[in-house]
Amino acid sequence: MIYNMYTKLNQKTVSTIILLIVAVSMVISQKIPDFGIIPKPEIVQWNGKYSEIHNINKGTTTFSQYEKNIFEEFFAKAENSSSKSAGILFDIDETFQDEEYELNISKSEIRINGGSRKSLQYGLTSLLQIIRFHGFPLPEVYIRDKPALRYRGMHLDVCRHFFSVKEVKKYLDYLAYYKYNHFHWHLTEDQGWRIEIKKYPKLQEIAAYRKETLIGHYSDKPHKFDGQKYGGYYTHDEIREIVAYASERHISVIPEIEMPGHALAALAAYPELGCGGGPYEVATKWGVFEDVFCPTEETFSFLEGVIDEVISLFPYQYIHIGGDECPKESWEKSAVCRDIMKKNGLKDTHELQSYFIKRMEQYINAKGRKIIGWDEILEGGLAPNATVMSWRGKEGGIQAAREKHDVIMTPGSHCYFDYYQSESPDEPVAIGGYTPLKKVYHWNPVPTELKEAEKKYIWGGQANVWTEYIKTFDHVEYMAYARGMAMSEALWHAQKAYAEFLKKFVLHQEYWSGQGVNVANHIFEIKPVFESGNGKGVFVQFDDIPEGKKVIHQYGDTSESGFRFSLVEKCSHQFFVDGKNKSKPLQIVFHPHLGARSLIKIDPLPSAKYSGNGPGSVVNGVSGSDHKYGGTEWLGFEGKDVRISLDWEKPQKISKVTLRFFKGEGQWIYLPRMAEMKILGKNGILLKKVSNKDIQAESKIATIVFEVDAQEVSTLQFLIQNYGVIPNGAQGAGHGAWLFIDEIVVE
Ligand code: ACM
């Protein structure tokens, strides 16, 4: 049979197949996946051989200054070495797409072909990473590569904290290294205006500086301030220098000029632009402020003047005009706004915001440019040519794509690099949330809810680096660079290969650390995954264990599959990964109680963003952090009442039940309005209830204690009433409050 098949196929086909099998197994047997390249290239084919090239020389190619800089160290080595060196042969090939390239390292030649100068630079960047992470002799490898998404961006907020020209350039170098092609520069805010506008000198004198800054987290009350003047701005020359620097790296710069909200700094300089007349002060703490630009002719004329200068400085087609988080109180109160609404047939202040954005769009379009806005610009009607940046979730992006508008996805859940990246109690203070490396890596920027024809409107995705809690550039690196690598792969390559990515990440992380760059490294932190609330006690397994390693309990008794807690005594357990790369131990303080033996039901289920290890998280005998609500312990419910029941197979004697809630009003998290508990047992039903006025928080945690003396209890039922709509004047006004619950301790 085999013989027959062989005779039917011609010999050439067979040898091609054999060669292919060899090539595929060679690719699989590579020690360093993708020869260290991040983001993962689309096609990597290695023939298993090494080229004779042991050095790179300048050759005859014309390099840009940037390219010369990144290869300088190799060029120098090549000149001083007797080993065989090669130049790099570049060719622009119009059959390639704009960002597509081909890198071919053969026995004695290195060729890069691509559709544009940008493609060639991407090929060169891949070559650089092969040299750095694989080294000489180079593999005889063929790479053909192009991105899955056309827009790959990183953002930087320079308003909450200001970064020097040198630091912004470092950021651009990092972006280029991971093939990002957009830099979203957040230049104006309540806390500071950072772009020189020559027509309005008070923006430089007044709006660029705040008198002091909040110390600690916004949720730490009472607020304390540092008493130190803070600020700065970029001059026209500095902006031109940065734009040129970006351009040389094929990065387009999108300036963001916020309107109508987040405008307090501008109002402090020009109070006539607010509805209330002022005086206003550049904000000294974080959040959303009621004072915003008033939609008058005077404001439009001012903003048009600003846009004129912005256009003269930024050559890219797009200008971001914000549009997010604009409270409408000052407009509701204003007779001027009522007049404008009447004159323009606008039925509410959402339509007034839409009118504002549309007017600015018209002005910007007339100058040959286009606008981008945060997803709030959908409210009250989208401006005709606007691109939407979807940040509050993916819903805004889905709606905009369905309305045939271009979309950049940047949902807080995956793209906000100001969120915590680790659950370790040692992490520096961050705004909140929990977005570890792995979550970023597995993000799919293109919502599966969209039909094929709608998906083309998803231009790409972006990570945002808001800097309320990021004072220094070193800290920007810490928050952004590790996750930025994962994001680059999520945006570039549709196929996920996390285990391979981690191997490359280790090399990149070591490289950057060696360069004095503060790239976070949490990949050897093991993460607990609890199984609880199923009536069978508490069991823990571990996630993110490096390949070939296992988790050891401090007494050396973890089984392969995990660890079951004894339900008898309070105990502190330490787990660590064996081998050379020991992690910091994972500490779990386990406090057994009757809840840990119960079967739990929760209705509705927690939000997917804050679902811990599922409903059982609140009866696993482990208490969530007193400071952070992300992670495996706290469960978050958005705008909803929650019903929880705990059942026991055998009736229990219960004396006390304690519920725990998180309070972080700055993060839209409120204590419940009411909590009640029904005790179902041999003696019928007993009801216990507490209302809002009796639910008090000391700092961020509130506990409710129900003292009871009940025998033979088979079920506890809880109804926990959500606070409801967040009131005017507070952060997140108008949205449904979040409710966060952690351990329900039953004793
Ligand atoms: C945003 O985070 N306010 C866009």
C-alpha cells in the first residue's frame, strides 16, 4: 500500500514533503521561540542551519539615524573583528502591504524586503531582536510578517504627572521596539495644560501649574496634599522635536486636547470659558470635576485658536478631542446653555455635548483633519466622521462599528496599565483594578459580537497609561513595559502562544533590566485558584507555574494537583515554586468557618470583570485585601442587588455571621443600602436586617455583623441591596454603583 502510494506521487513532491516535515520539526525544536522576537511574527521558518555571518556591517544600505543608532554597537564590533560579516540588503517591494516585511537570513546574506520604509524598519527590528536574544551565528531563517491590526497604540498622560522630552523619547523607543505605530499623547487635563499655545499665554502662566498635589490614594480620607507647586509644559520646539523623533520611528503622534470636560486647568487661566464665571483653580486632586467648558461662541473661538496651533505642530491626520466624563451640572444650571439648546433645537444636555463635539469636528474636518473621541461621544448622537475610542468596555466600540465608524478598542478591563498587575501586598499604590500580564496577553481586540462586515471598522487597540499614581518615568516603565509586550503581541498576532511568549518575555525582561529599565517581572508569581462553596471544603490549585517547575508547600506536602485546607484551625500557609527562579512565596492565611463547608448560590453572578474565583470566593476562608478590590477574593456587581444563599447538608448551629464590603466612592464602589439575612432551620424563618445608616466603613472596609443564636440551620439567605445610581457631584455620577462583597464568615 505504502509502496503504491509512493509510486503514484512523483519523487519531487515526496522530497518536498520530507523537507517540510523537517522544517516544521526544526521550528518546533527551536530553543527560543520565534528566536526571541516580540511581537510574534506570522511565519518563521528555520532550516535548522546556522549562517556563516558572525557580524553585521554597514554595507551599502542607507540607514535612518534611528536605525544607525540601534545597530551602532554591532557595526562597531564588525569593524574590529576578523570573522565573517555581512551588510543588510534592503528592498521596497510593492507587492507587499504597507507594514508587511520579509527577513531572510541565508548562509552569507541578510535581506529585508517590505512594502514601505516602515516595513523595512520592522524587519530590521526583528533582526535586532534575533541578534540580541539568539546571538551569532545567526540562524538561517525566513520570516514573513505583518500585523493583524493596523492601529497599535500606547497612550501617555503627561498631565497628572509631567515627563521630560528625554523621557517621552525613551517611551517612543520602547514603542518602536515592539512595533507600535501610534502614540496618543494626553496633553490637557484638569490638573495641568501641557502644550504651549502662543495665542493664549495664560495657559503657560496659569494652566500649566497646580499649587499642590494629593498625597496617597483618592479613597484615603481625609485628603492630604503635599503643598508643592507642580507643573510644566512642552514648547512648540519641543513638540516638533518629539513628533520628528516619533516619525523617524514610523510612529504617528495623536495629540489629545480634552473638551468639553477635564478642562479645569484651562478654566483657571480663562474663567470666562466656564458657565459659572469662576474663579477656578487648577485641580490638585484626581477625578471628574463639574466645571467644564461652556458651549458658548467664546469657547468655540478659543478652542479653534488652540486647534489651529495644534494642527501646525502635529502633521498626523487625527486629533483626539476627548469627550469623556463631562458632567452636565454646570450646563443644566446655566441660562446661557438653555438658550443655546433652544436655538439649536437640542432636547437635553447630552445633545448639547453632541452639538459641541460636532461643531469642533466640523472645524477640524474643514482643516483637512479628523477627530477621535472617547466613547461618550456616542451619547446624544455621533459626529459624522468621528473615530471612537472605546474605554468603558467594548460596548461603545461595538455600537460605533455597527454605525460604520472606525473604532480603537481600549477597554479598561484589559488596556488600562494604571491598574494593578499583581495581587502582592507590596505593590506600589495604583488606581485600582487588576490587569495582570496574562490577561492583557489573551485580550482579543476585535469583539466576537460583530459580524464579519462590521469587524473591518475595528482599526485596532491601545493601552492607556494614566498617571495619577505614577509620578516618575521609572514608574511608567514599571507599569507599562511588561504589559506593553503582551499587548504588542495581542495587537500584532491573532494566534495566542502564551507559554512561548513567557520564554521570550524572560529574555526581554533581563535585557531591559540590564539596561537599567524598570520592567516589572511578575511572571514567577504563582496565583491561587480556589475551589470552594461546593459543600466540600476548600481546595487550592496554582496558576502560572513556569514550565518544568512545581509548587511546594512550606512543609513540603503539596500533591501534584493542589492543596486541600484542613477545616479545623486557622493557619498561615506558604507556597513557593522550586528550582532556580524561586518566586517570592505566596502566603495564604486560611481562617476556617462554617461558610467554608457550605454550598453557595449567587444571583446574579458577579461581573466578569470582578468575578474572583467564582461565587465560592466569598466562603473560601480567605479574606480579600483591605486596600484593593481586584483579584481572587472580592466579587463585584455593577448596579445590581445581590441574592446569596448558603446551604448545608447537615444542619448547623450558628451564633454569628459577618459580611464584608469594600468602599471606594472615587472608584464608583458604594456600600449597600440595605442587607438582610433569613435564617431557615428547624424553628422556621428568622429575619435580620440592617439599613444603610448602620453600615459604616472604617477606611475602605465595612462589616455587617448579625448576632444570632440559632440551632439546626440548613440555609442562610441574604439580600444585599445595591446603593443605586451614583449621585450628582460624585465620581461616576449617573452610573449604577458597584457593590463589592468578600468573605461571608459564618460562626
Ligand atoms: C478615560 O479613562 N476617562 C478615558
